[in-house]
Amino acid sequence: MSNERQLNLSDKQEILLSQYFDGECGPIRRFLAQRLLSRNPDAARFLTSLGHTSTSIQSIQAGENSGVNLWSRIDARIEQERRSSFYLGERRTEEPRGSILERFIPSHALFGGLSGAAIAAIVLFVVYKPRNFITFSSPEPLAFTASHEFQPVGMGQANSAAHNRGIANSDTRRMEVDWMRSHGSLALIPDQNGSSAIIWVKRRQGWPAPSRMPSALQPVPLANATPTASFQMNREWLDQSGPGSAK
Amino acid sequence: MGVVPAVSLVCRAHLPLVCAFIFLLGALTPISRAEHSPTEPTTVTISVRTIQASEPTHHHSAGGGTSPAVHLASSLQDLEARLANLPFSNFQLIARKEETITLKKKNSLQLPNGQSLTFRPMYLEDKKVGLWLNWRDKDGSEILNTRVHFDSNEAVLTGTDCAADEGLILAIKAIPVIP
């Protein structure tokens, strides 16, 4: 031990060499250790002493005590271990590493994979069924009667829950509604054949009805009720709407 | 003894690859579908007819009695059978607007009385159209916000009571634009 104390090595260098001797250095520390060994003869001497210590201990374990006084070296080794544990923590044995791919897969890979699978399933669902995404399905289509009565399906903003209504649950179905929302109350007025419906919004009390149409927007006479005639008469509204938008 | 960990390792190693494959499959699917149907329309003409309904008939009684005569313009003849279900006997075409837009694009139309109609055609396949509609009043309140699917050769009819004895009806039609 006294000889080793005379070596001109710092504690960090001794720890570095100790790790190098035990094969615990990474590439960088291995390079540093080799550079230290090449530059500092004391480092090479220290490494040799470590080798002797190791060999002696192995000889003791094998019962081949050669009579060398090993206690000083053992003490030195213990002291090194103590320093190593102080600086580097407790020594532990690493588990054998798997493949490179496994190193890059964290322990959460399974969870991440499942999340990816779930997202992928959602993406596929959206791709293949864009129409039905974010729908609020109702298993039964809205039943219609032959009468002309309004059939409320929602009342106001607060309870304007989404509806998914097939207007007719047959091959003749021509209209489907995923959901409807309105400030007023909604009613579906079915066709006589039940294949389609008119969505009617009934204004609630407190919801101001729109003002009457200005005189310039009054309906055109029946005889002239072609789009062209209508727009000719409603020049004021046309100007407000902007050019090119009406035909 | 090492079989189960080996299988577990293989599963863990390949699960992200499988997920990535599914992702790629999903991402490439629209492209392949588009390649298989190059003539499928990607633009659609939205036609909005604004109709004023008047002269209420008050024939809401059930039983299917004979409906009174409906007076409507020639430009609304295609809607006669459907408008006859409404409790009005007179229908006037107020305005008609058409906008040609590509699928999944949003557009707005100004309607009489300051109302607006925002729409977005979502898809068009096999003469079926998916359309999101947002009909807003002049004050911004939602008259109707809905998503409907209907035949492209049919019109969606929606309406509201606008005055004491009048109604305002929108006939919305989506016409595919054949490239």
C-alpha cells in the first residue's frame, strides 16, 4: 500500500485505471485510460499492481498461497473499492445486453406499440369510413307518420343533442342525418314515401324572428319566378352578395 | 426456458414495425383509391335556392286528407311533391345561388335578410353526397347546424318560420362536376 501511495496519481486517475482494469470503461474512458497509461509510467505501475493483486487473490482463493504478504494489497484494493463506490456508486453486474434493436426499444415499447396500434386503427377507421366518423349513432331510424305534423327532435341549444337519423331505413333511403343542432326546435317533416324529409327549424320564444324582407326582396310573381327574373328584381341583394356568386 | 423470453423479445421488437406498416397502409390507401378512380369528381356545385313560403294552410290534422293546391313557380316544380308536405300553399323563389368548390373546402353564401349558409361538401361517391351545413341568422345564432348525406340528384330541404305566417326554405343541391 505504501508503494502505491507513492505513485503520482490522483484519485480520479486511480479510479479510471481501476475501471479500465476491470473492463468497466466505455469507449471514452477506455481511451482516457490508455492515454494515461501511455503518458504516465506511474499509471502503468498502478495497473500492474492491480494485476498482481488480482492474481494473488485468485491464488488465495485457489489455495495456492505463495507466501506473499497480500494483506497490504488487499487493503489497497479495498481502499480503491471504497473510493470507487464513493465516486461511482455501488458496483453492480450488468445484465447481458441483447441485440442493437433491443437497446433502442425501451421498456415502454409494448405500451407504445399498443398506442401506435390504437392510433393506426383510428386512422384506418377514418380513412375507410370518413362518413361515420364522429357520429352519434342511433340504432333506430326516426319513425315517420303520414301526417303533416311537425315532429320535434330537439329543443333549443341546450338540449340540441346530436342525432343520427336515417330518414328511411330501407334501400330507398335517400337522406341520412348524422346530427342536427339549432337554436330553435327541430322537426323532421317526412315525404309521403318516407324516403326523405324536410328539416324544419321552429323558432323558440325569445329568438327574434328575422325581419321581413325588404321590398326589393319581395318574391317575384309566379309567372316570373325564374332565377333570372328573380335576380333582376333583387338587384339590391345581388349587389350586397357580390359579383359572380349568383346565376 | 428461453422460448418465452425470445418470443416476447420478438414481439416487442416488431410491434412498432407492424404499427408503422399499418400507418403507411392507412396513409397510402386514399392515394390508391384515387388512382383507381381518376374520373371521380372532386368538385361539386352547390346550388342553394331560397324559397319563401306563405299562405299557411293549417292542415296539420293527421289522417291524410286532400292537400290544398300548391302554387309554386316553374323553377320549383321539382320540389312540388316535397313542398306540398309543408303547411303552406304558396312558394316563391327568392334567390338562387350556385358555388362550385372542391370537396372538403368550406364556403359561405349570403342569404336574404343577412343570413348566411356555410357548407362543406365532405365526399362524393356513388351519387351520394355528404354535406355539412351551418345556416346562421343575421345575429349569428345557429338556425341549423347539421351534417347530412343525400343523393346528388336530390335536394335537401330545410326551412324555418321567418314571419308570422311565412316561412323561409332552403333547397340545397349538390351537383357533381364531372372532370
